[in-house]
Amino acid sequence: MPPSDETRLLIVEDVPQVAQYIRGLLNAQSRVKLIDVLSEGGKAIAAIQELRPDVVLVDALLQGRIKGPQLVQQIHELKLGVPVIVLTVPQNPIEPDPAHGINGVLVMPFSGFDLMTRIATARKEFEALEATISTRVMSVFAPKGGVGKTTIAFNLAVALGQIGQRTVLIDGSLQFGDLRSLLKVPADAPSILDLPTDRIAESDSTTIHNTVALAETFRSIGYPASKVRYLINRADSLGGLDPADLERALGRVPEHRVISDDRLVVKSNNEGVPFVLAEPAAPISQDIARIAVEILNAGRVAALAGRS
């Protein structure tokens, strides 16, 4: 879907006169919609996650508990998927630095033309960069049934969405897939027919054996090991196996671990609500949220390395 012609702007500015001046400039045009003005940096992250602005304007001289530069850094580190324009004064020069979350700089005093141009440019350049480094296929696969890959995929997709990633969830088990049930999809809804696969391992001997065999297959066809990340589901119930045995079998330390919580998983699956939404503070939900950020960041690093 192409981006909307209207740009939704969130402003973080604690000087009322400056905020009012910007409001006046925005009232004279129709391309940018002001969705809110925040006077406290501490409220900005939650507002971005809730309101999903297209651009955020942050005053570099923002005071309070969260200063302007701190807020810009937080938005960048949390990968919220929004470009940031920093508002500053000539006495406090700042250079655009997309690698550190500064997608544009606006120096006071500025005109309505300056404001509109900077907003449009920041959004266009950010979306172009995101299109090249954030469109990826993440496949969840296990060489054995019943290890929790459907539940992991279901909640991981939601966790990625919560950090600003537009996510499409596809079930590759055409005859016996469970995602339709979890998502409460009507029986007559259409389905799609294929999905590339990656893998997720559980710590029992059969799964380890099958996973090692699959790794050998991937190597034999030239599929790079750097594109494969291992996740141990139910990592706190290893079935008597030494984690070191698993690492030796795989030849590497698994990148991700998710603890077990049968009560929450069963309850959430029965209700069709991802546990990352039902109980976001639960340890299992925190594990999934952390993994979502880790795989997203790993993909960004790989994409940027490929561009250099």
C-alpha cells in the first residue's frame, strides 16, 4: 500500500510559544496533520507506540526528566519505525545523522516552507531506507511437531508489530495449520499456499538429531548459516539434557531462549489472544518481545553491511 499523501506529525516541545508558532504554520496547509503536542519527553515513547506518527519533531533543548538528545536516542534504539526531525537554534548546531536517529534538522527561525520541506524530505528518505533494509522473510520451522512453533510465530508476529513493523503472518502447514484457529479465522476465509522455512529447536534428543540433519542439508545446498538463528522453546524444562550437549550438537550457542508457561499459553491460544498482548509483563512475553527486537536489529545490521 502506498504511503498516504497526508503526513501525521507528533511534536515534542516544552516551550508554548514555539509550539504555538508551529501550530500556526501547520494551520495554513493541508499536507501535514498535527496529531499531538507533548511538553514532556517522558510521554513521547508511549505516544509514538499508540499514535503511530509518520514524523516526530523533537526540540533539542527539551528540558525535564528526559532531555531532547536522550529522547532522540531512545526512539532510535527502540526501533520505533519513525523518522525524527530535531529542532534547534544557531547557537546549538546539529547535523543530520540518520545512523544515530537524526533524520533531519530544523534551525530556528524557520518559515512554513522550511517546515514543510523538512518534514516531507525526512519522511521520504526514511521510508526509502526502511524499504531497503526492513523488508524480510522470517520463517519459523522445527523438524518435529509439537514443539511450539505455531505459538512462537503467532506471538512473535504480534511483538514485531508492537515495535512498529508491518507484519504478515503466513501458515505454511497447509493441511494441519493451527494459525487459523488461533486467529479465529472464519472457515470460509481464503488461504495461501506456501511459506519458506527456517527452524526452531526444542531440547530433546530427537529434535536435536533432526535439526543437525537439517543443518547439514542447508550447508550442502549453500544456504548460509548466517541466515539461521536457533531458538530453544521451553528453555527452562530441558528434559534432563545438558545445555552444553545441545550447543556441541549444533556447533554454536543458540541465539534465543523462551521459557515455558503452559497456563498462559493454553489460555491465550484458547481465547485467540497472543500472550504478548494478554500478559505483556509475563516472562514468556518478555522473552518474545526481546527476540523480536534482536532479530529485527540483526537484519538491519546485515542489510546495512550489504549496502556498504
